Amino acid sequence: MSALALLKRLGDVGVTITVVDGNLDLVAPKGALTPELRAELTLAKLEVISILDPAFDPVAHHIELCSFLQRTVRTPEGPGKLWQVFHDRVGVVLDGLPSRVTFYEPRDVSVRGSE
């Protein structure tokens, strides 16, 4: 299950998740957080944090870039390269900040073309 699907499923059963000091903080109705959901959340923890916390830095957490998507993009902070980070997430490595992956909303990134 993707992290986005997991977040939707947790929300559907009334679980509220926030990121506090880099960790997940959960508030759940009694019985809502089943062992299965807890296990899924444990597996997807870093990906969930990356979705919920815009300050999350995957490089600092040793998350590997999976593949370069052969695109140069424009962002509000400048040009960069588009990378697949998780199986269903992309990030941009800005030309001026090559050691950091930045996540953007799709509306904030425009493709400049293939390389």
C-alpha cells in the first residue's frame, strides 16, 4: 500500500497523524489503529513523514534516490533535476543544492524537457 493510500485509510477510520520533532504523533479512536495498520505505518514511516512534513530531508535520512526521470524542471527556487524517490513520490534535486531533495506540489514544478 502506498503511503498516500495508507494516510487515506487511517483518516477514514479517524486516525489523525502529525509530525512532531521529526516523529509521527498519532491520535486514534479506541480500536481504530489495528495491528495491521500499525505494521503498515511502521514500514512507511519515513515516506509518511516526507508527505506530512515539508522540512523533511530524505538525504539526511539516507533515503536513496531511485532513478533520474530524465527531466529538467523549473521550481520556485530555481532549476533542478526530477528524481523518483519512493515508489509513488518524486522529488527535485535543485542545481544550487545538490545534496538535498526537495518535494513540491505538482502545480509548482514545470518540465523544461528531456535530457
